[in-house]
Amino acid sequence: MKTDISHIPKHKREEIEKVVSIIQSTQYKDMWAEMVILYGSYARWDFVVRDVVREGWNTRVYESDIDIFVVTKKPTQEKNIRLAREIEQKIRSNTEIESHFNIIMEDIFHVNKMLKESRYLYVDIKSEWVLLYDSKKYTLAESEELPKEYRKKIQQEDFDLWFPDADVFFNISQNMYKQWDYKIGAFQMHQATERYITAYLLVKTGYKPKTHDLEILYEKVTELESSLYIFDMTDKEDKYHFELLKKAYIEARYSKEYSVTWDELLFLSDKILSLKNIIQNLCQQEIGN
């Protein structure tokens, strides 16, 4: 269990310490924090602090959010919501805290249920966590081998969450390039691709990497299933279009240099439609077995 945050720059550590103090000192009725956990990029050591990007005459500054997971004592959603709001208001009103903090607050019973079911967000948090405060009243659960039917229920829930969303983004991408908004069309296609892949990873393994990098996600699914290898990286045209899609996540929204044509979007659309159909069949087979 990690507790050390000395790898984080001093001014960020001081902000985190202020936020932990706010969390510890705030309660709503009989609800307060039992654990405070740092997760995400600041726990993994891959955070970005003021990455200045110049694009022509414009300058943009990118900085990682600080992710905090708060565990409370009992399943009272309304109290947790009110407690989280009070904490967020105090953080926003503190002029000494400049970073953006993402606060997730859930009760110990829900957290342990999700851990036992190997739900990816919770497994990620536990694997990378840095414990900032612990009342020592509760213990986080270990993952368990689930009964087959219960596992299939979770698979279906994951598929029903991610696959229809992917369809929505894919349909939006088609409308965008029909309206000549090719850059936004490419971004929406990236979002669709990420979600189709996520649906398969969750159904197949119960886990997805915490990344928007399509190269990493694509590598994961093609390792699991060779039929998903729809972009041949040894083929110059396939590789070029995949890079175009991969870069769309940031550059289609923020870079003046990013460019994509009607023909390139049509090429990508055909590829992603094939990916969708294969993933849909694979997921149905996996859930049905």
C-alpha cells in the first residue's frame, strides 16, 4: 500500500494536503470520509504539469487533473451527494488551490461490491492508489471468482453501456462529414472507435486500460482476437489512416494544423463499421457461451 507522494512537485503536494484537510474536516450529518485515496496520473507518476503547446499565434496550457477517491461509511446516496458538494464548494472557494480536483465519493459497501466483481474503475483505483488518509475502520475487498451467470450479467451490462454509446458517436461522425465538418467528424469517429473497443475489452476481460490512446487500445484487442486486426500497420495506407484517427482525439479539436478530407473519413468509416460488426458478433458470442 503506497502512502508516499514525494514524487509530486512541492506546490502540488501542498494543494493535495490542503484538499485532504478539507475532506477530513467536512461532514454532513453523520457522514464523513473514512478513506481518502489519490489515484490517476498523479498516483501513476505520468501526470503533466503545465505543458505549454504553441500553435501558430496561440498558446495552450495542458495540465493533469488531480483525482481523489473518497470512501464513506454507509450507503446513503443523498448524504454522500451533499457531502461531496460541500467539499467541492470549499475547494473552489480556497484561493490557495489552483489545480482542478476530480472528487469521487462512494460508500464502503458499494466500493467493496465493485471490487469483488472486478469492475475496472475500482480495480484500477486499488492497483494504483496512494492512501492519503485512513480511519482504519474499514478494509477494501479483494476480487473474487464470480458465478458464471452473474459474470454474464455484468458482461451484458458493460456491453449495454458502451456499445450503444459507440453507435451514437459513429452516427454523429457520419452526420458531421455530410455537413462538411470533417475535423469534428474525425473526433466523433475516434470516440466511437474507443467505445467499441472498450465494449469488447470489458466483455472479454472485465478490464480496460485507463487511456484514450487508440494505439494502446487497438493493440490490446488485436492481441485477444486476430479478426479485429482491421488496420494493417505494415500497409502504408492503413497506417496513415489509423494515425489520422488516433490524432483526432486532441488535434481535431485543438490544432489548426490537423486536416482530414472527405475521402479519408470515408476510408475510416468503412474500417470502423467493420470493427463494429466484428465486435458486436464477438460480444454476443462471449455473453451467450
